[in-house]
Amino acid sequence: MNPNLLLTFYIVPMVVGLLFMTPIGASMTRSLTDRYSWMKHERRRHMFGLNLVVFVGFAISVHTTWIGNKISEGGSVCASASLFSCDDVIGNPLYNTVPFIGLSWGLLGMLAFGGLFFLTRSVGKEPDALWAESYLNLGFYLTASGLLVIALLISYEIEMQKICQYCTTAHAANIVALFGFWKARQMHENGTWNDRDEETAASPTSKPSSVKVR
């Protein structure tokens, strides 16, 4: 399969996850709420979207690790004479090795997104646990620190004048996850973290909740 076409299998679910974390998600799922009641609740939609994005980040990191291993065996995955060539970038040991650690960036991405997936799944299962907000804060700071890594890797690509399309997709997953963790923290702060039915909450007779869930 064309490696660029294969990227759609990562990009499409990542975009869907992002939409679930925005007001568009409410409109997008309105016709499905009778069948899937969890879609009525903003927090549940949000955590579903965040879980999906983080899982995509993990999957794309696995893929980049596989590409690196394939190249080290003398193979080729997406070599190209154009600007986009994951072989040239991932196959470059100066790019694909984490300074001072010696791991490949793909393997580090697997560990990072795997840890983030643990956080999002845990919060999704126990949203009212005392540690839930701490997990969201940790996820936010981890993805925020990932921006420094992204800046470093982009500087490598600029120096090589090549772009790794798979790496870029992983970078996008980190940025979308950062937005997801930020918004989840805001939901904690403004009292919309509970499971209120949005239709009921929008009713003139309903009273807004002022309780901050911890």
C-alpha cells in the first residue's frame, strides 16, 4: 500500500477524536444519542475523543519504530526524491536517536503515548476519583513538554530539508492531545465535568451545577 495513503488510517481517527472534543461533536452525534446514551454527555464524548487521539499517537509511534527497524535491515518503506521521505529522516541516526538516552524517537513515542493512554483510560473509567484531576494535569504537562521535542525534531528536518510524514502525524497527535488535556482541566474548573444530560442542562428550569468535581 502507498505509505502516504496509509497515513489516512491514522489521520481520519485523529480528526474524529478532535471533533468529539469540540462543540461539533455534540452536533455530529445528536442523531445517535438515542442508541448511545453516553454521547449525550460532554465529558464522556471528550474522553472518548482524547482516548482515540492518544491511541493514534501510540499506533503511529509503533509504525515509525517499525520503519526504523526495516531500514536498519536494509529495507525501504517510503523513500522519495521529493520533500516527503520518512526513510531519509527516520533512517538518519543523528535524527532518530534520543540524545543522552540512545533510544529511537519512535520507541520513546511509544512509551510516552502508552503512558498517556493509561492516564486517559484511567480517568475515563473513574472520572470522579480523587486522583483524576492530577492525572489530567500530568497529561497536560507531558504533552506540553512534548512541544520542545517537536521543535527539536522539526529543526532536524529543516537541516535535512526532508519531512517525515509519519513523524509529523505523531507530532499532530501530541498537539491535539495537549488541547484535549487542557480542555478537560477547564471542564474541571468550570463545573461541566459531571454527567449532566446536555438537553436537560440546557432546559430553562434546570439549574447549573456549581460543584467542582475532584
